[in-house]
Amino acid sequence: MTVHKCLGCIYIAVMLSAHLAAGIVTSSENDDEYLTQKEIILEKSYHGLIRENETLVEITPLIKVDEEKICNFHILKKPYHEIPFEIELANNLGILKARRTLNCEKRKSYHFEIVAVYCDGTPSNTANVHITVIDINEYAPTFLEPSYVTEVDEGRLYNEILRVEATDKDCTPLFGDVCKYEILNNDEPFSIDNEGSIKNTEPLSHKASHNHILSVVAYDCAMKESAAIMVSIKVRRVCETKFLGMPERIDYTSGSTESLQLFPNARLDLCDISCKSEDLSIHASIALKTKHISFGCDRDISNCTSSQKMKDLLPHGAEWTKELSYDEGVEPIFHFDGSTGVVVPDTVVDHYDFSTRAFSILTMFRHNSQGVTNKHVKEHIVCSADDHKMNRHHMALFVRNCRLILLLRKNFNEGDLNIFSPAEWRWKIPEVCDNEWHHYVVNVEDPAKVDLFIDGVRFENSIEDRHSNPEVIDDWPLHAAHGVNTSLAIGACYQSLENRLKHGFNGDISEVKVTLNGVLTTEDIKCGTTCAEHLLSPNQSPTKNKNTDSVGAQIQSNIQLNEIYIEAQTKHDIEQLMRKIQYINIKQNPTVGRRNIEVRTALTCSNASSLRLPPIETYIMVNEPVAPLGIDIDVGSASLETSDQDPQSDSIKITISGTSNKLVSYQEIKLGVHILDKIYIDSLSKNSGKMEGKNYLDSCSVVVFPSLNPDHEDIQIDGDESLSSSMDIKTNINKDGVEMIGKDTILNYLNVLRSLVYSNKKPAYYLNRVFKLSCAQLSSQYKSAEYTLTLTVLHPKQTLFKSTNIPPSSSLSNVNAIGNTNTETTYHLNTGSISDNDNQATDSKVYSYSQLHTNDVQEPKSHVHSFVHKAEGSHLTMLIVLVSVFLAVLLCGVSIARLKNNQKYTDRHQPCPKIVDDGLVWDDSALTITINPMQTDAVSEDSSESENSDSEDEEALKDGFAHINQLEWDNTNIFQQ
């Protein structure tokens, strides 16, 4: 019993202990759950933004709590750190505020921790708070200096004169960085970059302004402007050593034959050069530049004895030269493009045998080496060749590969046919290809003695090439050919088997003369090359005063007397010598126009230091002679007449001639075409007739209709710099055309007009353009009639077909053919019986649109030296077209009638031709076209031509265009049904 009681007590005790343990565990779990709920009240971190001028912090995410549990917040402060914030509880949110406005410039961010406090006083878990202060643009940039002052030398361009700098107190790059500087007064020749660097945009002048005051401001990146500061730039006067008192233009009256002082007021300003006067040496050179005048200066050959005994093969106004393109002047200039030339009549030189007798060739030309793609092609100045049967060259002077070559072949009856003899002399000289005018004389006394003179000086080879320059080539004599005479040509060589000129010259030729049965003497050659205009040095001056001669001065002149070299020791000496330099032109009728003068000066000290002065460029303007009262001026100027004279007795008429229509292709007009390259301007007097040498114009205008579209149309001057350097013509180009003003010669006006290049990047917009040219003389007292040029754009669309030539006896010689194809009809123009495939390549083309015009202007006529015959007028072409259409309609009607009467042949029925956009479709069942075989240019030449012989036949299709060939009609059975 006792044991049972004890066991019961133990059981009760164990159970009580278990219950007590269970109670304790439950209480611990509740406590942990309560603490966990406290810890997740706040997020781990919060981020806030606050502006400098505000106190409320924009917090992310929001500090959300339950006000039933949380009653307050605390900011945990750290030692030595100020936390200018406070946090409040409102509407279940923690509101964070700043106790005062913050300053980003002092402190940009704040870091601290917060805790939430339960209502029972228990704190929650902590949370990190990061607050950034947002900057506002409260400060403007300020410059480091209140003002800036500097000095510069006049006449210089500086990369940097000075640098200004500004700063900004704002704390962020947007508001705190300086991004721009500006000069407020824009009328000053200065600029400033974003780094504050100031420089001048043009050279400064102390005379114009000795001090430039600039107002400069700075901007931050938000474009807040600073207060302006003053920048003072002082200009120091720099004494430049140079000649003063030099005129910009010097006027000289033609025909006066008096000398003219060029620099009567010349004065040398030495400034403060660091060289003693006794150690100083002054060098000056004065050069007369006249390269733009034919040979390079005015020449007076009227007194030369050679002029009476020479035969002129290229005279101006002769029957055989009137179709050549030329520029008027005292010495006319003929233009050759490699495809033109003339044959000299037998009445001038009658089949002269150059191989048996002495002769001289005098010529003056300017070779255009840049326009020649193949320098190995012969370019003839003069050529004597067979007049028929063969192509043998007997004598020729030509240019090839920058060499001047004389060809002289012996005849078959001059010695043994098996013996070589000199036949070619090849001079390798730079003058041939320098694109400048030069005077050449070739003296041939016999095959063993041939001399060349260039610009009046006999050619002498150097020691190195004395055996190879000139290179002499031997050859056999020409083979026998009975009954064959020679034909003398200029600018090309006559090929009798091809009946055309070939191997043409590229460039300009002023004269070609020959002497027969003798050669020119050295005096004759020198007389022909001596310039009539030159400079007079001080020791040549007719007003020379011996009392004023400079002691120790040295004066030299070149042979041509167009350059003077002076060396003097003192400033006074050089000034006196410069004032005595004169210009004179002893030619009776000198060329009116401009002559450039260039003065170069250098100072040398005994210590080997030297100073080159700026070159001086001025010019002499040779003007028309001034007539006294009561005397008429008969050349190129107004007549000053007494009251009893008829004012119209010597009236002036300006005529403009040229091609009135110009056809161009797409590619040509895109690259640019010379619109007025074929015009001629003449000044005519009622009494005197055509006036040459002193013609001049005051203005010319080219009007374009309709006006140009600047987006894709343009007119430019080809070679503007080279033209403007030697002319007094001012040119203004706008959308309405070209205006040219300035008194200058007709030759110079022609050079400018012929250099006008019109281009159109979108040629399909217009079918044609009209250019109207008019010129005026004597301040618009005399005006030309309006010259009109129509520029037509040819649109290549049709399919090309192959045609062949017909004999010149064709009954329809003006129309080659009307092509019989399925979809189109193409019209061809006859180019004549004498044709050159190479030269027709650009003229013989097929177009879907072709507008042909007739005109009464100068065009090359068809004769022995013509290359291409001109197309006949469009009226006959239109008549043929109308007749063709009528025949087509008639054939259509006949076909329909036959079909109605023969229904059993319905399977052979063909539809009636219709006129469509692309052409006419022909029913050619009763039409016969007879076609001749194609003519060829296969010729055989002499051995002298064999090395350069080329095939003259090429494919009749190039760049989408076709040659114009010839067809002959056979209409004998058109109506035989």
C-alpha cells in the first residue's frame, strides 16, 4: 500500500514536471514571435532626395508603420557627425525633414540610421538612410580676373592672343562647369572658343585702331550667363621694311613713243633694322610680265628685211584661213584642236622641192601638251605631202613626245636609192611642252647643215647630249612616183588616199612663214624676236642726270630688256634709281591692255643676315590714244568731231556671230560644256571697215532663259585664276546669267566668254536652254545686236541599229534612211561623201529626241580639208518624214482593201501599222532598200608613217550613240501591186 502510494506520487510529480515544461516552452515561442514582428517593421535601407532650397525629404520607399504598434521614431546619432534631420510619425508614415536648408556646396550627402519605437518603448530593428542633396543653379560663373589686358603686333594672325578663365561654385557638372565663352561686341575681328582662348580673325592695324576693347561673358552648362568683363587688346605698331609710294596702276598712252616713269614717288622705309648703313646692301629686281600677249610682248617687225622676202602661210583674212578659229589682235592667234587644219593654195607655194634647195621655216606657237593624251602622236605645224595616189611625207615640222622634229626626205632621183641619208632631226627641248609662247626658226642650208633658233637664240646642245640632241635619223630616199605633186598643209598633214587632213596640232599658232632659195640671217631672226616694249634702266634713261648718279650702285638688264637688277648701298641710292626706271613701247600701234610689273627687294647685312621684303605687284595699262579736238579716232573709240562734221560719219558697229544651236548629250552637260566656245566678236567702222588691234569693249552680258536652278545648274569660268590675273574684267555670275564689266580688249572678252562652262546635274528637267549675249562699247554708246544660242539636250532612248554608207550619188542624199524595224523609226542625216569615222563619232549619234535648226553663221564648208560635212536643214527632213507617214497610211489602206477582196487569205492578214511613241511601224512588203557596202579607210602610207599608222576605222557605236551612216532608197516598185 505504501509502495503504491509512492509510485502514485512519483507519477504525479513527473506529470506535473511535464506540464510545467510544456508551459515554459510555449511561453518562449510567443516571445520569439513577438520579437520577429518587431524586426521587420522597417526596411533595411531608404534613399532620400532633398533640394537645397527645401526641407522635406523625398524618401524611397516610404517608411510605413502601424500606429497601433509604433508610437515614435528615433535617429541614431554618431559621434562627431551632425545630422540636420528629424523624423515624425504621421498617418502611419515616417516623415523625414531637414531642420534647416542645406547647401550642396558644403555637403552633398548624409548617412544615418533610424529605428521605430513601439508603444511599449521597445525599439524595432534599425534601417540605413542615405540622403542626397540636389543642387540648384544658384551661382553664376565668375572670372578669375576682373579684367584682362594684353598687347599684340599689327599685321599678324595669332593662334592665341590670351586665355580667359571662369569658375562656378555650384556643386554639380550641369551648374558648376563652364561650357561656353562669348564676345558680346561682334563687330570686332576676334573670336573665342569654349576654352576661353581669344584670337584675331584678321591682321590688326595700328592705324585703324590702336586698342580693341572686348566684352566677354561665360556660361555654365545650363547657359546661366556671368557678368561681363573687359578684355583690352592693344595693337603695337610694327614698322615693316618695304617700298612706299608705289602706284597700283600705271597708265600709258599708246602711240606716244615716249618713256614713262614707273615709280616717281618710290620711298624705302627701313624702320629700325639692326644693321649699320655701311654694312647694308640693297638688291631690287623689276620685271615686266607680258606672257599673256601672243609671243610675250609687242614686236615690231615692220623694219625687218626678212619680212619682205618671206611667204606667209597662215595670213589672217585669207581665203584658206577664214574658217579657222582665231582671236583678233595685232598678231592674230589661230586655235587648233588636233582635228583642224588648212591646205595652202598652190599659188602661194607651187610644189616647192624642199630637199634640193635651201629654205627657212619661221613659226610662233604655243603647244597645249596637257590636252594630248598620247604624246607619241604626231602634231604637225607644217607638212608637205603627196597631193594624190600616196601618203608620202616630203617635208614636215611637227611635235611628238615633247620633241620638235624636222622631217626632210630626199626624192628618188637624188642619188643612190640604197644609200641612207639624214631624214629626221629631233630636238628634245622643254619649250615645246611648257604651254608658253615661243618663237622658232629652222634654217636648212643643206642636209648637213640644219640649225634651230629658239626665241632668237641658236640652239646649242650640252656636252652630255652633244651626240643625241638633236637626234639625227637616217632613211632611204622616197621611192619613185611619177605624176605626183605635193600639197602643203598647216596645222595638220594632208592624206591623199583618205582625202582628209590628219595628225593635227593641239595648241595655238600665231604665224607660219617660209623663205625659199635661202635662209634667214642671224640679224633677221633677232629682229623678228626683239620686243618693241621694254624697261629703261636708270643708266638708259633719256633724262639721266650725271650729278645724281649713285656711287657704288650696280645696274644690269637682261637681253630682252624686260628685267632690271639694281644693287645699291644706301637708302637714298636705291630710291633715286627706282624713280628713274621707265617703260617705253616704240611700236606704232601697240597692243592695248595690261602689262604686269613685279618688284622684289632684299636687304643683306655684312653678318650674312638677309631680309626679303614683301613683293610689290602693279601693272601698266596701255590705253587707246587720245585724239585732239577736231581729229577722228578711227580705231575702237568714239569720234571727237567738230560741229560741221556728221556724227555718224565713222559710226561703230559691234557684230557677234557664231553657232546659234548647240546639241549636247546627258554626259556632256553633266560634266559641263563651253556654251560660247564658237563665238566671234568684231568691231566695224562705217568708213574704215573692220578694225583690228585696238578693239575693246566696256561690258558684255549673258542672259539665261529660263533662270538657272541653283540646286542642279551652274555656270563657272574655266581657268578663272589665270584669266583674272591679266585682265580688267569684273565678272558677276548669278541665276539670271553672267555680267562682265570693265574696259578691256575684245580678245580678252572673248577669252572669258569662251571659258564659260554650263553644267546641269539633272538634264532631264529641260529640253533646251536659251543664252542671249550682248556687248557694249564706249560706255554703252554702241551696243551689239542680241546673239541667241539655243542649247538642246539630247535624250538617248531609242534602240540603235546598224546602217551602212551609200554612194554620194544617192537621189536622196540629204536623208540616209528611215529604219524599218518593228517598233521604231530612226532618222539619219547625211554627212557627205568625204567622212572621217574618228571625227564623226561625236556628231553621228541617234537620239529619241533631236531638234535641228538652220542658221546663217560661219560654219566650215565642205572642201578638201574639211573633216565633217554639216547636216542639211531640218525642213527637208520634215518633208521626208511627212511623205513617209503619208506612204504608210496609203499602204495601210491598200492592205485593208486587198484583205477585204481576198478573204481566203485571212491567215496571212497583218494588222495595220500604227504610229506609236517610239516610231513608225512599216508594212515593207512592197518597199525595197538598197544598201551599199561599208566604206573603209584602209590605206597604205609611206615608211615614214608606218611607225605611227593607226587604224582609222572603229566600231560605230560608242557611249550609247551611233554613227550617222547613209542608205539609198529604191522606190521603183512601191506602187506595183
